[in-house]
Amino acid sequence: MIDTTLRERESKSQPIRVGMVGAGAEGRAIALQLGSPVPGIRLVGIANRTLEHAEKAFSRAGFAGWRRSSSPIEAEKAIAAGNPVLTDDPSVLTACDAIDVIIEVTGTIDAAAWTCLRAFEHGKPVVLVNAELDSLLGPILKAKADRAGAILTHTDGDEPGVAMTLLRYLRSVGLRPVAAGNLKGMVDHYRTPETQREFAEKYGLNPKKTASFADATKLSMETTILSNATGFQAGRRGMYGPACKNVQEIAQLLPADQMLSTGLVDYALGAAPYTGAFVIVYEDSAPKQAQLAYYKLGEGPFYVFYTPYHLPHIQIASTIARAFIHRDATVAPIAGPVCEVISIAKRNLKTGEHLDGVGGFCAYGLIENTAAAREMAALPIGLSEGCVLTRDIGKDQAISFSDVSLPPDRISDRLWNEQAAKWPHSLPASPVPIAR
């Protein structure tokens, strides 16, 4: 259906016009893929605070004739004339009538939140390739998108989208998903930008972001997004993450009682096929178990389905089309937060130290069920950057709001408070004491 509709739009010269905010490694990969071009979709604008990086993304993807634009009207005229646009101001894209969908791929939080809110004001769907923002503020941003009649979705190709696309398919054929998650090669909570520098430079990545891939923060963010989209919980802080040779073994390694009572998000460590996402379903009917055994899915009652790849720069096209054509979010929160990503000290930290956020030298993030996180007023890793410690914190100790002073005047703090107040869970919300 999507491919047919996109081909029709291509034949009628009515492509979905996409504006992208962010031109880092992932943004450049998306530009390269959409520049092929994808039938029925066109990348018509890039916003990036460093224009040279946006020019590099366009150039590498084979675009020509781009124009720098400083206003939505100027951008609209350029796009109408067949010229893609560059800007250092995301609001030029969010307010431009010649752009249908916004992709947010900066990895920032405050700046990305502003982009989302401005896009919603203009009724534009927003595709997040930003686990940092979605895991922290996805529920309240989804509520604001709904109120504005807009769509907010994380992307297919990133692990939460891969898992959710598979889960939705399994649910549609009458199976009962009870767990879902990632395949992860390794986890080392104490990796830093310095330990990851060589790897990052080899692949043209940011060392800090690469550290977040290794220290479990990104994993926790991705499974939090999946948790909020399914209602599944974490079995314990940080999840179980059983080591196994093949992902099909994971059904026997997670607690059956938790899968059946709450559903679980988790990950398989070191398991073939080493990339992608899995979903576990439960089937207790003996005749149906016999059929599944015949088709080589095992004896049950838990069965593993998986997708053996995740390709954000390629699979994002499906999310763009679904959001714009069908107003269907690939993966989005179903209500308030089910899980959060809390800050844990990577080393002994001293009073007066400034926390350096996701993938830094100070803290790693672990998934925690929201009720437990709220009970201890845990500091989300997404709010940690720039916070100043007001007391010593030991290595591997969770950091709470009472342990820090916050940077002044952040929209993320205000949105966090609004989210906590809207969904207080079973315990009183612990609002962020906004610094002024």
C-alpha cells in the first residue's frame, strides 16, 4: 500500500517534501539515502547550526543548486523553483509551507524540543531520530502533537521502530506479544569518549555519542521508547540482558511470570544475528503449539520472532510515508511514561563537579520503571548535562534531583514537570526545581 501510493505520488510529481534538522553522521546518511531519490519522497531542506555541515550532507548525497534561506517565504520560493534549501534556523523549515514532514536528527534535547513544538504549531508530522529526546519527553510531546492535530513518531530502522513494526504485525495476525527488545553486542558502563575515540574516528562518529552506545545509555533510551509505546516494563533496573548464542534462546532466559504479568522490554547480549530487534509471543493452545513446532518455531509456549537488521537511514522512508499519508506513527507513546532512563555515576563524583550528560565521563543511563524512578526522585540522564553536584556521589550510585543544582531556564525542565504532573503514577511526582 505504501509503495503503491509513493509510486503514484512520484508519477504525478507530488512527492512528500521533507525538511531535516541536523546534519551529523546520521543526518548525512539519511540525506544520502533520500538523495537517491526514494520514489515519492524528496529531501528539500536541511537546517543545521553549522551550515558547512549541511552543505556537506547535500554535496555527498549528490544534490546541486541549493540555496541558503533565512525565512520560510524565501525557502518556499526556492523549493518551488526546484532548489533545496539550507538554513541555520530550524523554524525556517517548520514554518515553510513547501515542507510536509520534519525529521529531527540532532541528538539534542532543548533545541529538538523547540523544533517539535514549532512543527506542531504548523501541523507538520515530526519523525524523531533522536532517542535522547524521545526517551525523556516523548509522552508530553506526543500529547502536544495530538492536541495540535499533528503526528509524532520515532523512526523505523532504529531499534524501537524495528521492534514495534514487528510487534504490530504479530499482534495483527492474532499473536500475543509479551516481550520485545534489542540485540546488543556488548555493554560496559564505564566507557567514555576517550575509550571510544579511535572507533568513533574510524567511522566518522562523535566520540561522546559512541560512548553512549557502549555504556548502556543508548540501549536504555531505546528500550524506554519501546516501553512507552507498548506498556511493557523493565524486569529490573537496567534489564536482565541475558547472554546467549542466538536470539531464539532468549524466550527461555527471561522470567515467564514477568512476561505474562507486565510484559518486558529487554535485550539479548552477544546473540546472533547480532543486530536488529526481537519480539516474544506467548501461545498456550496445544493445537496451535503443534502448528508452530511444525514450522520450526520450537515447543513453546514462548516463541521468538526477530528482524535481523536495523537500518535507520533506509527504513526511515517507510516512517515518513506512514506518518504523512496514513497519519500513522511507527512507534509513539501510548500514554504517560512507563519507564525512564536514570543517571548512574560512572566513577566517584565530587561536590561541585559539572555533569557532562549522555555518553560523557560522569554518568551512564539505565532504564528504570517510572514509579521506582519517581519514588527516589531520580535525575534523568537526559536532564543531567550541565547539572552541578551538591554532594559527593559514589561510583554506580543513582543520582537524584536533590543531589544537583540545575542549569537555568531550560525548556526540557518545564516539559519534564508538565509530563510528571500529567502522569503522576502511584506516587507523588517529584517536580524538577527549575533554576532561574
